[in-house]
Amino acid sequence: MTTEYRESEQTVLVVDDDPNVVELTRLYLERDGYRVVSASDGARGLALAREEQPSLVVLDVMLPRVNGLDICRTLRQESGVPIIMLTARVEEDDRLAGLDLGADDYVTKPFSPRELAARVRAVLRRAARDNAGAQPATLSCGPVELNQRARRVTVGGSELRLTPTEFRLLTLLMRQPGRTFTRDEIIDRVLGDDFDGFDRTVDAHVSSLRRKLAAAPGGSAKLIQTVYGSGYRLNHSTEVTSSGK
């Protein structure tokens, strides 16, 4: 049975080589009003992501042809589409690997399809709030300039491609330089109260953001400081300014 496509629907791409997982996920997501497209291998999944431009991607780690981590890495180089990783691996470091590559959330197999559907709704709600709540102000910190309206970050004039989560994290820190945000505060303000992960998820997002800042011409990982036993803050020794541009 197919679901009639309506232009207002958001499209979710599900990439998994288990047909039972795909069909059960499709059932629950279509009940929520999403249009669902799917692929059973990594190469086709990447192609569909480029063709369909989905609102969100549900991506298994272990896939034939191209694995999920490689797909996540490629998509992060091309877009900011929200990504939820599916993984049967139980080691924390394996889960963090996907987050470090830019995934927004993860679900461990075996999982409840109701839980996955809830995670999809939560991630898309956060994305919608980001778009609706963007302010016209531009924040500047040394070589870094963050335009909240355009959702664009540049370092020394070169654009920095960030995931939606990384953008929210950098915005939070740049709005209040020198203030230390605990992991719980970052979870609440960046990941949202729908988040049901673990503290090291925050560390993974900070690590990824630092790596991108360090790799940019004129950038530095030292812009974000670790306050041991507390959390993270923007380096208060670097002047931060804002404008209405």
C-alpha cells in the first residue's frame, strides 16, 4: 500500500538492509504524516539523499557497498540534513563515532519503532525551531563570524560547514562568551528536552566543532575551552561583538 504524496509532507529517507526494519519504520513514520523513501544499500542511499533532498535521514551503520559512517561523512560535506544513526553496536565509542562525524542522534538496535518515530519528531522539531527562531544579529569572535539569520559561519572569510547541532552549540557559546555551560545546560539548550542520550554526546559535538574550527584558515580549536569538572565556554579573552546585520 502506498501513501499519497502531498507537497507539504516532509520526506524521511530510511537506509537499512533489513526489509523488516524498513517496513516497520515506514509504517510508523507514515502514520505521523511523513513521506518515506528507502534504500537497502549505502550507494543507493547516498544517491537518494542527493536526489530527494530529504528533511531527515535514518541511516544504518552496517550497510552493503558503502557503510553508514562513510555516508554520514559525505552528507556532512554536502548538506546540513539531520541524521539519525541506527547501530547494533553496543560500545559507546562506536556510537560516538557517528556523532563525531555529524549525526544528530542515534538509536541502538534492537529498537522500538515508536522510540525511533519519537526521535524523528524531536530532531525535526528542533530543526523547525532553529529556522523559525533565527535572529538577524551577527556575532563575531576573532576570525569567526556567525550570521544567525542566514545560518552561516565564516572563519577568516571562508565558510565553515556545520551540522545543525554544531551551529546551535556555537551560537550558544558565542552569545555569552566567558560563561561556562555545563553539559546538562548544553543538552537542554542545544539538544533539547527530547534528548535521551548520554553526557559524552556533548563531548563528541564539541570535539567535532573544535576540529572544524582548527582546520579553517586562521581558525583555532582554542576558541572553545574546557572547564574541567564543569563544562565548556567560549574563550573570553577573544572579543565578541554583535550587530543587527
